[in-house]
Amino acid sequence: MSRIYDNWERLVRSTLKREEFRELAYAHSRSPSVSSVPSDFSSNSPLHDHVPENFLDPQASSSQSIPFSGREVNRPHDILTVASKERNFQLEAFKYGVVVDPKFADTTWKILDHAISQIYNRNYIDVNFEELYRHAYNMVLHKYGEKLYSGLESTMTFHLQEMCKCIEVASGVSFLEELNTKWTDHNTALKRIRDMLMYMDRTYVPCNNKAPVIELGLNIWRDNVIHSSNIPIRLQYTLLDLIYRERTGEVINRELMRNTIKMLVELGSSVYQEDFEKPFIAVSSHFYGKKSQEFIESSDCGDYLKEAERCLEDEISRVSHYLDEKTEAKIISVVEKEMIANHMLRLIHMENSGLVNMLLDDKYDELSRMYSLFRRVPNGHSIILDLMTPHIRNTGRQLVTDPEKSKNPVEFVDSLFEKMDKYDKIISSAFNNDETFQNALNSSFEYFINLNPHMPEYISLFVDDKLCKGLGVAEDIEIILDKVIMLSRYLQEKDIFGKYYNQHLAKRLLSGKSVFDNAEISLIVNLKTEFAYGAEMGNGTRDKTGWRQEEAPYGGCNSKNTKI
């Protein structure tokens, strides 16, 4: 039986051409004498020239063979009557019309009805699909398409109502299993019925604005099963209950969920939305609202952010496994609102675990998680910046205004570099080099660095110390001098810094104790490029050999004791 059905498509294709010719002949037989199109078969027609004279002669014998296109064919009987002198011909109806049995429609439908029942009962032994196709074809051909269509609708309705009774008896998870089993059986039956009634689907259905067989079957399933009196509430409750169990840690049958949700989607977007999606979103909002309130009371900021991130990942995974992809944006929006947006201010101000503590303790992972979660909601990053910027400014102000720190310029500038490295790493590692955060950091450094009027001098003394002592290798000095350039960018009094630097440079050249000549020259070039210093910057380096020859009369270089 399976082999017969597998060859069904080929049988249908081979039959259609033959039946089209039969239909044409039948249509001619039912109509009165119809004149063929004279313009096409006039004496001027090139096709007419190829028709033999005796073929058009009405006196010729009906059994006579006549040549046509290089072949001999028997003359057709009672079809063509030709006026040979006028060289045209006419089509006339058969003398005897086709008589249809009055019981033909009822008898044929009983055969098809029985076959449809066998298909739903999965009994294909006595089902001959080629013969059934011919029966359905003849019903449509003899203008019984309405009887065939309405009979199909009634028969499918009966069988689906019987299926519905079996589904209603099931309980618990077996309810979904039974529903999916019957849905699979219905889809299999629909495909075979569609093949059997293909001619009706191609001719009667579009001409009468009817739903195709597949669509009709889905509509009947929706109305008699999914929207029956007992199934909708049970189906909705079962699906939502399984999702709740999964959210609380239980393992559920995701394949069963996927098949059920797919069924609702195939029945139409309105069925999926009204019967599942809207209740699902409402229940999820209540679930995460309650969960967030309970969790924030018993955890610190870092743990809460981990839980919020896990909830988002779970919902994305849930959508990818069995929910419709269009639901993802809606459920993610619910989690973002209930788990993040409603608690942002409380999270960043949490005592001993909020944003300030993360910054102080260099908790890059937690800062990165906060950044990625807060960016999902409106003004999330603004809330972080509103707390981070004042914190950086306050800690920086305390540093630059501390009189103890100012006693040693080199250590003072070193502490600034440490602070700059700290927040540069936070911006790059935790905040993904976000330009907004980088601008806020630059603004904060520019604010507190210029609170100390001695900052240009301290930076120049720091450079003097590093170049004179020569601690470390050349690569380390290059890194330090790059930081000097970066720190100098925040200075508002860059001209004053240039003056101090020239003075200290002259003393280094006189003393001859500048260890890294190339680094010195590179720094001067960079300062000129960055700050557009005049040509007087670093003039002494042009005659450094001469300075070295006269270095003996001058004392050593000690930037800590240098007085301007």
C-alpha cells in the first residue's frame, strides 16, 4: 500500500493530461453545433493548405484512409462537416449526448466517504488512490463539486469530533501527548485526502472561493478540537504549568512542548497569540515581578545581577527550543522590566556591594555584567554614569588636594598614573571601551587634576626624575613617557608645563645625566605635536654633544631638590 501511495504523484500527473482531453470532448458533446473560428481556419490559413482535399469532402467514405502530414489516418465520423467549395469546416455535436446515472453522485460520494474514513482509521489496504482520484474528478466534471466539498467538510468534522472525545479523556501530561498524536494523525490524513481531491482543489475551490483542503482541515481542527468546550482552558493551563516547572528547576519534555506550540502557530497567528502568547506574557510578568522582589531582599548586587542574567538566558533558550521566534522580544522585554529596570537605582546604591564598591575593589566581571544588563533598558547607562562620575571626581579631588601627597611630586604623579590605569582598565575591560564612559572619565580627570595649581611643575619634575635616574629598561621609559603625554592632555595650563619642562631639560643637558637620549628626543617631538609648542622647546638637544663636553663644571641632577 505504501508503494502505491508513493507513486501517487506520478499517476496523477499522467492522468491529468488525458482527462483534460476528455473534458474538452465532453464539453463539445454537450453544446450545440459550434462554428470553429473561421479566422483561424479560413482559406488564407497556412494550416488549411496542409489539409487534404478528400479530408474535407463530405461525400467521402467514413472508413476511407486519407493521407495527413505524411501519415494515413481514418476519417473521423460525424464530427466534421465541410463545405468543400468554401474551403472551411464546422464542429458539430455528437449525435448522441452522454447520459449520467441519476444515482451517480450519491454512489460516487459513498465510495469517497468510505475511503476518507479508512484514511482516518489508518486502514489503507482497500484504498486505491488512482481510482479514488478518478471518482472525485468525475464528480467535479459532472458539476457535483459542491456535494463533494460539503461532504468532505461533514466527514472531517465527524472524525475530528471523535478525536476530540479521546483527547478530553486524557489527563496530565498524557493530555498533551494524546493531543499531539491526534494532530499528527489528522495532518497525515489531510495530505492523502488532498492528493485524492487534487482536481477539486485546482478547479472547484478557486472558482467558488472555497478554502483548499489543507486549510479546510486546519479550520475544522481549530473549531472542533482546540476551541471545543473542554480543551482550551486545559491546554493553556498545561502549557503554562510546564513552563513554570521548568523555571523552577524541573526538567520537562521540550519536544512535546515544541510540537504543541507549533500546532498553535500553524492554526494561525491569532490562535497562537490569543490562546497562548498573551496569557504566557501576563503570567511571566507576575512571575518575574515576584521573583525579583524576593531575590533582591536576600542577595547582594553581584548575585542579583547574575540571577537576572541567567533569567534572560533561560528565556532566550526557551524561545529557541519551543516557542515562536516572534515571542522572544516580548518575553525579553518582560524580564528586562521586572528584573532590571524596576530595581536599577537600588542595585547601584546597595551598601557594600553597589557600583561604588565594585569600582573600589576592581570587580571587573560584576561591572561588565552591570554594564551589559543596564544597557538593555532606557537610561540604564546614564544611571551608572550619574554615580560613577561624581565618585571619580571626589576621589580625585581628595588625592590632588592632599598636602601629604604633594610633598613628594614623583610619588604624587605616580599615584595619578595608578588611578588613570585603574579606570582605563575598567573602561576597556568592563565597559567595552564605550565612548560615553571614556568621555566621562576624561572630563573627571580634567576636573580634579587642574584643582592643584602645581600640577604642571609636578609632572615636569616626574619626567626629570625618570630620565635622570634611568630606572628600568628603555621600553619601560617609553611607556612612562606615553603616560606623561596622556596626563598632560588634561592640563589647562599647558604653556606653564612647557616652561617647566624647558628649564628641567636645560639642567639635564648641563649635568649630562639624562640616561635615555632617544626617549628624551621622542618626548619633545610628541609634546610639540600634541600641544603645538614653539621651536624653542628642546633647542638644547641640538647641541647636546657640546653640552656633554662642558658637563664637568655643573653639578648632578636631582629633581627632588630642584628649585625653580
